[in-house]
Amino acid sequence: MLVSEFDFHLPEELIAQSPLADRAASRMLHMDRASGRFEDRTFGDFHALLRSDDLLVFNNTRVFPARLYGRRGGAHAQPLSPQNPASRDFLRGRAEILLTQQLPGPDAPFLWEALVRPGRKIGVGEHLYFGDSDELVAEVIARGEYGERTLKFAAVSDFFSLVERYGHVPLPPYISREDRPEDRERYQTVYARERGSVAAPTAGLHFTPEILNEIRKRGIETAEITLHVGLGTFQPIHAEVVEEHKLHRERYCISAQTAASINRALDQGRRVVAIGTTTMRTLEYAAMMKADGRVEGGPGEADIFIYPGFQFRVAGAMLTNFHLPKSTLLMLVSAFAGREHVLAAYYHAVEQSYRFFSYGDCMFIE
């Protein structure tokens, strides 16, 4: 299967650069995946389209300000210390990093996988300095296959407080502006709790407390999982053949209570509605871990790549935003609803000037 089979033309002006004033004011394309039929609606209709016995599953990950701007320094033998400005030798200009995943081990929380700029110039052994007084200092200790770096920060007692103070909201590259103060609230779901993502689970951005209350008033069951969005979600495809692409692992956790709710719904023949592709991937990965197709609770690392031909075990419907051409997320949606059906819906969305990507409109597929 060729990556080019998942291409479509998207006019640049349809890429949403800012959120709507009202989260719930987005348009929604409602699609029947069996027939491919679709109709134009608004997200305000979403709760009315749900069945009374549905189980909605949300990803409660929280985006943190993972983009840091600082300065480059040379390699040195002195111990790293933010209190030791004399160690900042050979300062070489500006550096930008995107923290993509906290790495486990005895150096946590100071060991990170990251993307860096300028990518070709920042090498292993170099030191990077961040903050008004260089409170955060990182050493590049390894380089990955696709240019990512492993960074080890000097130990400080308030690491995450400093990241919150000096970091920027990691808006995707197709949003052609710097982040603004309001993005800290709007590039975040209203139910976000567990810090760890560098990109929002964007299908959830449409929900408001009022809509969640309407859903619960109908007695519709809800549950939450956590998947921290990292490189595995927005990593570009370098291969020409779909099957040759490999995803990075992303950390997730499913509580015993959520696993029990999902498995009970499956046993009762009730529909599980995945809110977003990150939720979908987490549920399907967890179901693959057991021979009976039921979801196993606990922490894990998911690297599941879903493309047409995949057999879904858990989700019977999904809410999702519109995704990039030739992306793994478009392939996931195509696996769920059929490539031809999905591309026909996307062509319609382009013709009707839907807003695309993170701050854009959505689809409900059932």
C-alpha cells in the first residue's frame, strides 16, 4: 500500500490558525462508515447523536509548554550546574528544543527525548542553556535515527516549574504563528489532568463543561485513559510504502476501573466511542495484549500503527478532527471507515470550506 494513496489537496487557507471563540461552535461532518454517507452538522449536535447505552472514552493527557528557546554552548568537562555561569563556554547562538518524551530511569525527570534546532549543528556533547538566568542547563548525550536527541538536564528542585515558566505551547508547525497566552488554555481539553503531552488530543478540544453535563444527564457512561502524545503521533512518514513505516512508542495508562467499564460494555454489546485517534490507538493496543480482545489495564508503551486492513476490537464509533495528507492519523481513520469513504468526505469538507487540523472542525464516524 502506497503512502501516496492517502494524499489530497488542501488549500492553505483552510488550515485553522486559531481556535473559535466558542469551543463547541465547530462544524461536524457526520459519517456512516458502512455506507459512506455523510451530512453537515455542528458539534452542538454531537450529544444528540449518541446512543443512551454508549460508553465514551476520553484521553485526559495534559499538554505542557514543551518548546524552549535558549542558547547553545560548547562541550566542557566541568559538572553541569545552573549556578555555575563560568561553565557556559563557547556560546554559539540560539537553540530551540521540543521536549517530546520524558525517559524513565534514575535520572528522571531530567532525561528527555527531544527535537532540536538547528538540527544539523547541535551535536552530542553540546550544552544548551534556557531561562533568564540560564536556570535550565541540558547536555546532548545521544542522537536518534531521525535526528532526535537525548538531553540530560542538570538537576534542579523545581524542574517542571521552570519549564512552565519559560516554555512555550508546542503548537504544530502548520500553525504559522507564535504561541499566545490564550493558547495555554485553548490548546488543552477542559478535562486535561495528567501532564505529559507535546500535542493536544484535538478531538477533545470541542467539548465544554456544558456539553459534558448534557452527555451525563442522558445517563451516558464516560471513562478516561491517558496517552501522552509524543513523536509517535506527529512523526512524518519517510517511507513510500505504508507497511514500512514504524511508530515511536508513547506512554499510556489505563486504570483498572476504565478497563472494567470498557470490557463490561463489550460484553453487553454496547458501543464504545473513542474520542480522538489517541484514544483509539490506546484502546486497540491494549486489546491486542489479550487473546480474548478485551482491554487490559495498567501502564504501557504503545507503538501500534493502524492502517487499512486492521481489525478493530474495541471502538464502534469515533470523534476525530481532519488530519494531514499522507499522515498516520489519516490512515487510522481510513482503516476505520474505508479509504474511499474517508477521502470522499475530505473532498467534501474542502469544497465546503471546513477548517482543518488541530484548531479545526471535526468528524463523527459511526
